Amino acid sequence: MYINLVVEIEVLAKPDMNAKEEAEARALLDCFLWAEIDKPTRNETIRIRRAGNKSLRLPDALIAASAITLNATVLSNDPHLRDYQWPGYAAQPCKPPS
């Protein structure tokens, strides 16, 4: 499973996060592979944003573009990412822990 810097920032930017929660979040983030925002990912992000469909903000467009360039499926309960339609993009909802 991959994440990119957008996910890291979104997870760690929680306003009321205490030191223990931050340490746990960082430990969890370290379990993932990192998707670099390289030139192909940047170009795909530009295509998504240039398409005139502003349903994805820049952070979500970066996540979608990372998944497309890695041929990966996005796991998200966020309707903007889960329901987004774009060639080569796939998403499915996260299942809550049992």
C-alpha cells in the first residue's frame, strides 16, 4: 500500500493531536510505501485539474494522480475520492475495523 505526502500532511495536521497520537500516527505512516510526486504524477495531476472538473481539490487530485501512475486503487470513505470518475482511476471504500 502506498501513501504520498498529502496523506502524511492530512493525518499529522490534526489540530488537537497530542504527542502520543502523533507518535502512533507516524508509526502507522511508516508502515506504508511512499509514492513520490514525480513528473508523471505531476503531469497527471495537471491533466485532472485542467479538465475543468473542479470536483477534486489539489490535494485529492494529487492522491488520484498518484494512484493512476502506480496503477493502484484508492481506499477512501471520502465521497470526492471514492466516487470520482477518470480514465485509469479506481477507488473503493475503506471497511471500518471490526
